[in-house]
Amino acid sequence: MKFNYKFWNRPSRSKSKLREWVDSIVFAVIAATLIRWLFIEPFTIPTPSMESTLLVGDFLFVSKMHYGPQTPSTILQIPLTHQKIWGTDIPSYIRNPQLPRFRFPGFSEVKRNDAVVFNYPAELEHPQDLRVHYIKRCIGLPGDTLSIDSAQVSINGKEIENPEKMQFSYLVETKEGISTRTFKRLNISPYEVMQSGNYYRIQTTPETAKALKEMDVVTRIAMDMKPKGERQYDIYPKRGDYPWNADFYGPIVIPAKGMTIPLTFDNLVRYENVILNYEGYGEDEVKVENDKLYIDGKQVNEYTFKQDYYFMMGDNRHNSLDSRFWGFVPYDHVVGKALFIWLSLDPEESLFGKVRWERLFKEIE
């Protein structure tokens, strides 16, 4: 008996130009999605909270491999989007179903002074993996006792080394105005200058403040520091009688995985936000009532944390919305480590002067 094998050798149909374009686009989207998820992802700096380490208009590459990439929890999402479809207010995702997240092994753990990209924990209206990205410096590690005295951070009772380009807010009084050219020569960003007549509030480094003080036009300059003991009501925790502010804060213990605390009133005030929102409980499983914690309907008198937490601060210490205001960053919110600047555009400059050439491919320290 003979078999006809001709059906194995049918000539393949050539793809149309449209089909080739569609295939190429699909492949590019899949490849870009995998690269962004597993290896490296670009980010941009929209605010001055990390000046002058990072400037508005800096474009960064952030490594997912250092701390380990995480599997997404939101699976019904348009690829290469975050919260909304480009140029619209239309959500780019459907919230449910949500999958458990898993982190693959990374090169290293989060270290003190790392510039870390993370999902903003307080943005509870979005799924965890789609909360807006923040970048701050990791100041406190799990288990550390952190305090701030006169704007100086101490960990476990010892003052830490400050970032090289850390900035503060200064009040400047002058005989006459200071020109924009002078501020630019001193590398003071226009985003960091507020003027009222001959008075200024600026954000700059202590070294630059010293240089300003020596100018003939300046009659007085002083750091704009809050007094010790003055309660700042937007500081974390939001309730409780703590005389804390951005310059005098703590001491407070940063939660660590496996750490057990007694649920005194003070501890409940400091950590209820963590337990209620970041420890993986459903809305009906945990609640605080009459200053007592209930899990599955039963009152508990002590609590053991399920994951590590971090304390993040911006290098621009008086112009940064950070852990002093909204609390700790959970480990599962950590996205990656900022590596280097691949492009930097000055939004205040014209077309030909827009590129900050000296910042291209600059490593982030």
C-alpha cells in the first residue's frame, strides 16, 4: 500500500504585510514586558524630593534583579501600562482576580542608603503592584530603632552618615533680590526657590548655604527647622500624643519579620496601620476597636509581624513626602534598586540647552 505524503510538504503561505507588523508588535510587547518585569525598568523623576542627588527630569534605570523580581498580582491589565491607559483617565486594569505575589531570589538585600524604588504604600485604592512608584533612600532597616534629632538621623542610638548631597530648607534675608543666574550658578533648582520680596525660602545643601551666607547681598540665613516638642499633625503616626515633627522624630522601632510586640496602647497606635493594611488580612479578618486589636473576632494581646519593613527618606529632607509622614515600606512593596541615570532633561531650559550632558550615565550613589 502506498501513502501519499504530499500533505506534509504543502507550501507555506507568505504572510501579509499587516500580519508581519502585528506579529512584530506582539513580540516586541511581550519581550519588553518580560524585560521590565524580570531585569530592568526605566523610571523618571517628577518631583524634587531627592534633590540634589536626583533632579527633576532625570531618567533612571532600575534593577529588578538586585532584590529579586516579583510576580504580578493584577493579571488583567493592559501591557506596558501602570494605572491608566496612556493619555486618559481610564483604568488600565481590572482589580479582580488578584493572585498571591512571589519574589524570586535577588543579588542582595535592601541595604542602608540604597536608593530604592517602591510602590507607595498609602495608595490603598489601587492594587499593591499598581500603586504609584516612589524613589527614596533607605534609612532604617527591619528591627532598627530610628530617631531624628535636629534633622540628624540616628539608628540604634548612633548618628548615621548623611548622603553627600543632602538638602535642607533655609530662610534667606537679603538687602535686595538674588538673580536667577546666581541661583543657577549655585546649582539651586528653580523648583527649590520661593520668594517674597527680599526674603527667600530655598532648598539646598549646607555647603551652598554657607556660600550664600558669605555673599554681600545676604543679611541673614538660617535653617528652617521646627522646634523640638512641636507636634506636626501630618507626621506618622496620625493619632496618639507624640510631640514629633520632621526634624525631631521618634524613637520608633521598624518592624521585622518574626518580631513580636505586646499590644500596648503606644504599640497599637504605632503599628495598627501596618497590621490592618500590609499583613495580608482581609477586611473582615482584622479590626481595631476601643484601642484593642481583633483577629478573626478574637482579641489579641501581642502580635508577630509577617514581613520586613523599611524606613525611607528623601535626600531633600525638608521637601520630601516620606516615611516620616506615611509610615513604613513593606518588603512586598519594594520594586528595585536605582542604578544609573541614562538621560537627564532640564524642564526649565529651551530645546538646545535641555540635555544635562554631565549627568548622562551617572551612577546613583
